[in-house]
Amino acid sequence: MFRPILIILLVLLSLKLQAVHLSKDGTGQVLIFPYYTVNGGIDTLINLVNTTDEAKALRVRFREAANSREVFTFNLYLGPNDVWAGAVIKSGEPAIAKIISFDQSCTNPVVNTNTQQFYKYYYTGDFSDSYPDDDKDI
């Protein structure tokens, strides 16, 4: 009686499951940065490269670590073989993460040298939870 269930379970466990598929040349359609930080005077530097001969429209999202709530999102438009460079930095007191770029690639909203502050309203106030929201661990 348990034998068919066990066989089905073993077959399912043996399947190669992937959330993201890489092509044979090692490129894909999703890039997941595992972590960004500005703690301890560290800046997180980012380079996104379009390796094709076609223009690309990208959606770039930053999420906070505790509950994966979105803290900043922008659209990035890269020309053929174009590169975008930016950094997540800490700015001001109380500390808050911001994104900055000297790159001339088109972004919406604009990400440039004026810095774009990360949003706090998705994890503070009415959306607050048991995790700290005082920005000391950004």
C-alpha cells in the first residue's frame, strides 16, 4: 500500500527542479543578488551588463531582508552591449539606504547623482512587524 506512494515520492525527489534556467552560454533572464548592505561603511556596488546586440528593458527590485518587502524598484533601459553601474550607499542620520549612479543609461524613476532614498513605508507604520525598523541594520 505504501509502496506506490514511496515510488512516486522518490521519482518527484529525483527530478531536477529549477526556478531559474540558464542558457548554454551561461546567461539567463533573472539575476538574483543575494544580499546588499551599507553597514560598517560598506557600499554595495552593482554592474548590469547587456551582452546582446539588442536593447533591453530591465526591472530592478531591492527587497528588505526580514520579510522580502520591496524597498526600491526602477526600470532600466540598456542599449546593445551597454553597461549600467550604480551603488547602494548609506546616507544621513538616521541612516537610510540610497541608490546612486553616475551612469547615463535611462532609468525610471531617475537614478542619478542626487541619490534615490529607499522606501520605508512598506515595513514601518501600519506595515510594521516584529522586526526592527530603525534602519540600524540596513
